[in-house]
Amino acid sequence: MKKNSGISLEEVLNSTKVYHNLSVPELVEIAIKRKEGRLTNTGALLVTTGKYTGRSPNDKYIVYDPSVAESIAWGNVNQPFDQEKFVILYQDVLHYLSEKELFVFDGFAGADELFRLPISVINEFAWHNLFAHQLFIRPTPEDLTPHKAQFTIVSAPGFKASPDLHGTKSETFIIINYEKQIVLIGGTEYAGEMKKSIFSVMNTLLPEKNVLPMHCSANIGKDKDVALFFGLSGTGKTTLSADPNRFLIGDDEHGWCDAGIFNMEGGCYAKCIHLNAESEPQIFHSIRFGAVLENAVVSEITREPDYDDNSLTENTRTAYPIEHIENAIIPGVAGHPRVIIFLTADAFGVLPPISRLTKEQAMYHFLSGYTSKLAGTERGVTKPVATFSTCFGAPFLPLRPSVYAELLGKKIEEHQANVYLVNTGWSGGPYGVGKRMNLEYTRTMITAAITGELEKFAFEPDPFFGLLVPQFCPGVPREILNPRNTWENTRAYDEQADELAARFIINFEQLASHNPEVKDLMMKDFTITT
């Protein structure tokens, strides 16, 4: 096969050794044999991802072609990639893979059969294929017979791009080509790029079907009461939705259609830093055979992980099938949510630990998406950085933010969902001075919101942000409900609150200047005070 000759993906798969839809034990055995990983004391497969231990947002692109030219919100997040450069890069990757053993997983994204996307994942590494097997929705034997992928991930972490030749910014690339229905990944071993690229694809396709794609976790109670948890990585989506008193629907990505919500995935991808059995038992006990454990440090003798050791990265992760959670709902389909939680890790330490939002405030905070990028979740992030991520998922939203916000507003109104803003960040001072919110208090407040207990007590507006703050919550010290009371220096609190409120205003003005249509979504009576 000549290097300069054109080659198709089908030809590559026919020219080399390919393992199709291997079982978990088979993939684990091969990964260990190839020295891609080793077992921990619980049977999880321990792997390392090299120098890239988080996502590479600056190396993520969408091929610019007529089919998506008018619909994609082009910019720093959705960077256009030249069609001709893609052909060159794609051919070089295919030639590279034609000399490798390959692993193929055929499955789906989307638990609702009306909206699920058939996908194939082609990997250079056995452990990457295990990751795909556990994170996406696994097919039944009957599903495989008619399976025809509508999108294919081609992952070649060992291939390094040449910016001068291929038009990339670095050796790393994550490129979505909607016309070819291909996701091309290379130059990084971080497995999370695969799941997030398909999430981006779903975020493009679902709104056309009147389905709201959401960067959120979800659970459901015995009374069929569904709760959603929006938030960026590290804000608590996985931790807070894994509630032993409720049933898990999914931990990260969902769709909201006319019938209710559905999980887009078949597994969970949880952060492991400072993980312990007491505070997060469901996640802790899910890290067993079949799970992938990324970048954790383990004892050479006992193979026991030290989840407090961040010497490799703060972004230690585990990927496991949702079946590892005993009270998971399978398939991940449920009714409409009664309660929506917006999770924010406030590095300023000035937002209330919980507050109720009006519909207009909910729209505002959804469009703002204020939080902090936590250490390790992206390359180069070593400490919490205050940021605004539109719709709590800007890195994965190819369309204009108004598309998602309008769908959310309609569904909140139609189904009368209550919306709360929950600060899982800092209290008593900003990052470096204050402390992270007490997890048990956060769980208690969220439970009170979901059960309706919180609504029995008075709410008063916060003077800086207009948020409706409960004056009492059973099981939570009254003084922490007002964040100003937790600061030793109240003048310093006022200054920090002023600064954050000003950032909200500036961010929304910038958002509206680039997306004028968002102004039409906001009610005239909503204001944020400074």
C-alpha cells in the first residue's frame, strides 16, 4: 500500500488485524498483554494517558462545509477546519492505522430508541476500546445485525499531526466532519475526547428534532420525581446524582424530548481525586473489574490506589458501565424533571450555597453558565479559574446558545420545573482562603429542594445577585445560608461580590453582542444588581 495513494477506512479495516466488539475480559486481557495497563487490587484496569491528562479544547475543530456553514456558531470554541487539510490529515491517519492492530466497538449514543445515534469507535489501543465499550450504550446481539454507524470515531493517539502540513495548532487534533460523519482524534491518549466529541455531535443533531441536549446528570426518586444537575466538570454532577436514596439515570449527558429525558451514555466518567468510600460509596465501589482507572497512583505492592495523590494530575478519572451502580435505571429513560439544579463551583466564595431562581433568572444563569474550571480538567488549568461557560457546556455546543436556551425555557414553562442554583465551590472566602462547601450540607440542601421541603420556609433576595435565598434548611447551619456571614471580613466579601456581579454583567453584554437573539429570550423585569 503506497503512502501517497488514497485509501478508505473500509480498506484499512480489511488490510490489518481487527478485533470487533470484544468482551470486557477479552479487552482487559489484551490491554495487559500489550502493557497498556495493569490491574488494581479491585480488578480495575489502571492506565496512564501520558502528557495529556485532560481535554485539549484549543485543538478541537469542525470541518467547514456547506452542510453546517450556516448553523455552527463559529469562533474560538467551534474552530473551522479546512476541508482539503482534513483530507490530507485523514489519509495520513488511515495509512498510519493500516499498520496497526485495531479494535472496533459498535454501539449507540442515546438510550431513547427514537433518538439514538448508531456509532462505531475504531481504536489503536485496546484500553480505549474498553473505555468506549463502557461509556457508550452497548448493543444487544439483535442490535448488531442491522447496526450501521451514522458516525464513526477514528482514534489514533500515536499519530502526531504536523501543523505546517495538516493545518492544526499542535500535534493534537479532535476534528468533527459532519459531511463525512467522522470524528478524527490523534496526538492525545486522553480517552475523554471520544465521549465529548460524540456529545458535541448529539448537541448538533438533537435540536433539529425538538430535543434539548443537556450537559447534566439525572436521577429519579421512588415517586418518579426526576431531578437534573447541570454543571461543568468537577462541580459535582456525578457525585450529587449518585444518591443511594434515589435511582441514577445518568451522570453527564442527557436529552429532553416530548416524552421526558434520556441518558445519552451507557456509563459514567467520574473524578477520583480525594475519593473515599464514606463520602462517595457508589462511585468508590464501582471501580472494580471492567472499570478503567486513569492516571491514579497505586501502591506497587498492594496495587491499592491512593486517591489523594495528585502527582500525575488532579484530573484522575474512572470510567465504568452504569450497571456498576446498583440503583441505576436501565435503559436510562424517565419522565420530565420536577427540579433542575444548576451547579457552580464559585471560586470567589460569594454565591449562596443554594438559591431559588425565577424562570427569567434560570434563563439568565443558564446562558451565563458561571463556574470555575477546576484543576486538571483541561490542559494548563492548575488551579480554579473563574469562567462563564454558556449553557454549562460551551465547549460541547456547536450551535448558537439561543437554540439551547430557548428549548430549555419552553420546557421549564411547559412542565413547571423548579430551578435552583447550588454553589459547590468556596465558602468563607475565595479560593486559597475559604474552604470548599461541605458535601453533606450540599446534599442535605439538594434533598430539601427535590422533596419540596425547602419551599416550606421563607426566601429573601440576595442584595448583590437578586437570588432568592432560603432563610432556613433543616440539617444545615443557618449561618452558612448567607455567604456573607461565613466571611471574617465582610467588607472583603462585599468587594468580591461586587466584582463577580460586574463580571456577570460584562459576560452577558459580550454574549448578547455576539448573539443578539439572546436578548429576546430575557424578560424585561430581570436585573442583576451591583
